[in-house]
Amino acid sequence: MNFFKSFHNDISSIVQKLSSDGKLPEGMDPSRLTCEPPRDASHGDVATNAAMVLCKQAKMKPRDLAEILAEEIKNIDHVVSVDVAGPGFINIKLATEFWHARLKDVLAAGLNWGDSEMGKGQNINVEYVSANPTGPMHVGHGRGAVVGDALALLLSKAGYDVTKEYYINDAGAQVDVLARSAYLRYREAFGETIEIPEGLYPGDYLVGTGQQLKEKFGDKWLNADESEWLAEIRAFSIDAMMDLIRNDLAALGVEHNVFSSERELVENDMVGKAIKYLEDRDLVYTGVLEPPKGKKPDDWEPRPQLLFKATDFGDDVDRPLKKSDGSNTYFANDIAYHFDKFSRGADQMIDIFGADHGGYVKRMKAAVKAMSEGKGELDIKLAQMVNLMENGEPVKMSKRAGTFVTLRDVIDKVGKDVVRFIMLTRKSDAQLEFDFTKVVEQSKDNPVFYVQYAHARCYSVFRKAIDEFDGLDLSVEKLATADLSLLNDESELTLMRQMAEWPRLVEAAAESHEPHRITYFLYELASEFHSLWNKGTGDVQLRFLHSDNEDLTNARLALLKAVSLVIASGLVVLGVEPREELR
């Protein structure tokens, strides 16, 4: 239950009733009003800008309209006070019983608390990782993987039908470089001493691939010309690298529904079909582009190119679809790929790109608008770099990868749950510092520990309660029958308020495509829980277990159960396992 939506509906009904009664003009449109938590919690539980939004339609001063609305809002169930603030904001205070009812809602829903029908089963395609199949993934790929995977989980919770997709970039020059690098390792497997020239991949992860090539082909390619072995070794090496990538992703808890091949797209002439689709709609032409401002290359010369009318769809310049040699540009391939996704039923698409693809955003959004005739939507999220540190010092590169620290190295060192949570502690387009020392600290400054500790603390109380109370029933059904009116301390009510906000947070984070909001919410909830715990060390009455008061104990256990469920629900969205015990 998103109770803010309920208040939105209640206030909208009030506006319509006042219109019907002639107290406000007819035809009032309340759709733009908002109901949300006040910035200052002392102002109440719900704040609405209804009077500010509707004053022009009502032809009244905002504060005068707010006073009229406030009198009606007082009649909504569980409202105990309504105050008009400033120029016309309305702050609403709710009764304690309202929060007890929300606590029962949490217990009834369990891990499904926060599930939403907002998406209405609409198909949405989330494409993420899509690392070139040329070696193991680095930690930057890992951030994109976590952001994309958590976003997919979040959208599923919000009611969307989500397809998780990986685009294999196996048609570019980089896979020929991979094949040549693997071929050298193949020769090395026969005892030949090799040197990896500049421009090829030096990492020793290809040593095993070379050995596999030897086992499969024997000495068939040792003295063969490149034209004879390139295609077959390229295909073999791509498969080997994708196996490596899939294993790394599995270690991170990431599984895709679909793997799409760029090479297959090209071989099936999907690029030509996409270009023809644009041609048939007069969206391409032959023209000459100006050189980039202030960046005119020495060898630049104007030449006619096939251009997409990207500026008609919000881009800064029109974009070439063909290179000077007549081959397709990467952009043309990407248009075909998104055209294919749209053709498969994805009218909503999200791409997770690395930060170095920022210049690609406008052109891809323009392309999707064009080829879907405005029916498709594309959102692109950029995943910024991750700075790996150890005690504040930069971590050296991996010998295995040759040029970078592998994602698998990081997972093996701290575990997938830590990697996933920390990768989501900042917005994806902000740089992230990942310090190996700090992310395993058992302190408030380590958010993943702080949240997991709150969940584990709940279960430590459950275990102690079972030891102290014979025949104690900790099922949610039983706990839901507890006398929740005994929970009236402000710290307890604050916890209930925060848990009640979880459904709204899920919808807001899903709508903005920002899974990092989940970690913020969980940290705040954990902080309030730890605060209540610490109060109990000084105030006996606030402790969770009371051997002489079974009713109060059951009420506190119901609160604890709800806290554990909401934390677990959030961690599941992040792809992190809720821990019942920390060692």
C-alpha cells in the first residue's frame, strides 16, 4: 500500500466534491498535485502542494485555497491535524493507529511488501554489461552489471515484465585482435616462445584458450595463413571469452535472459533492413558533415556520406551510417540492434553504458524515436568509473588481465554481496571509490555491514526469545495478532513510518530508474533501528524482551519481524542475501 497515493486520491476526490458543490470552479484537474513526506518530519506525516498547484484553476490565492482544502482533509480517516504553512503548503499529521495498521500490512505482505502494479505488466528491456568478448570483465563492467541487474529486479518488483539482455559486440575489429592474440597462445601451447606485440591482448587469460585450441585442432593451423584460421579461431575465442564472462557474472549473481550477437545481426542483414526502414521514411540523405569544432584533423577532407537525420529527433548533428569505404558505422549496427529489440516487443528500453559512451546518448535516443515512430522510449544510464583502493592507496593492476583489475579478483576478495551493495551506494553517473579495507569494516561507516547488522540483530533477538519463552510462536500470523497499541514510543513510530514509505520508494526508484535509492532507504531504516536498540540499553522499558510482560514482548517482536522483512525485501531487490547471523 502506497499510502501517499491513497492521500492523493482522497484529496483529488475532495477537489472534485468541492467543484460539484460549487465551492470551486468546475473542471478542476488535480492530477499534478503531489503527496509526499515533509522535508522536516516535525511538520507532519504527509505534505501536499494541492493549493499551490490548483490556485490558478480555482482563481484564488494559494493560502485561501489551502484553508478550504484543509477543512475537508481533516475528515479523512486517521487524520489528527492539518496545518497550512507558508504560502499554502498543507501538512497532515496522522494518528498512531494508522502506523499500527501499516505495521500489520508489512507483516501480512512479508517479502512482497512494496510490490507494485505500477508497471502493469508492460515489457521493458534492460541491456547491461555488454562487455566486448575479449577477456575477463574489469571492475568498471562490474558496476554496470550491478546497476543493470538491480534495476531489472526493481522494475520487476514495480510490476514490469523485464527482459535482461546482453549484447555481444562480436563484429568489430577487436574480435580479430582477440583471434590473433589467441593464435599466439596456440603456438605457445606447442612450446614456441612468443612475444605479444603492441596492439594485441597480453593477459595470460588466453593461455588456457591456446591450450584448448591445440586440443581441438592439433597442429592444423601452425603453418597456415591467417586467412585460413582467422574466422574459426575468432569464433572459438569469442565462445571461450563469453564462457569466462558468464562465469564472472554468475559469481556476481547476474543472469541474463537473452544474449544477442552483433555478428548475427550483420550476417542477417538487419543493418541493411534498418537503413532501408529509415530511407523509406525519408530519414536519411547523402550529405557532408562539418569537422568537429576546434578538432579538425590534419587529414580531414569533406566527403559525401549517408547520414541519418538525427537532428530531427533532438540530436546536435546528423550522424553517418556508412564509412568512407562503404561499410556500416558502429552507429548503424546499433540502430539495427535497437530496431530488433523494438521488433521483439520492447517499446521501453534501458541501456547501461560506460561513462566513456556519454557522447552516444543523444544519437541513440534520436535513433529509437525515429525507428519506432515515437512509440519506443530509450533511457540510457551511464556507469562512472570505480576507483579501487586499499587503505587509501590505489590498487595495482591484475597480472592475469594484463591491464586492469578483474571483477573476479574483487568478488573473490570481498564477496558478491559487498560488491553489489557498495556499487549501489552512489548514483551510477557519479564516480565511486571502492576501498577494500573500508568495505569489510564492521562499523557504521560501512553501509553494507550496517544494514546487514540490523537484519542479523533482529534474528539474534528472535533466537534469544525462543530460548526465554517456552512455546513462543514467531510466525507472522501470530505476531500480527499482538497488541500493537503498546508500541507508542516515538522511536518505534519512526520505524513504522519509514517501513510504510517503502512502497512509495519502490515506485519512485523504478520510475526514475535509480536503484541506488534502495541502499539509501535501507541505510536510513537500519540507522533508526540501531538507534532504538541503543535506547534500549539505557531504558529498560524500550528493550525488546520482557519476561514479565508477554504482550509487550509480542508487540516488540512484531515490530522486529517487520523491520527484518523490509530490510530483506530491499536487499533482495539489490541482489544481496539477507544475513541472519554475522561472523
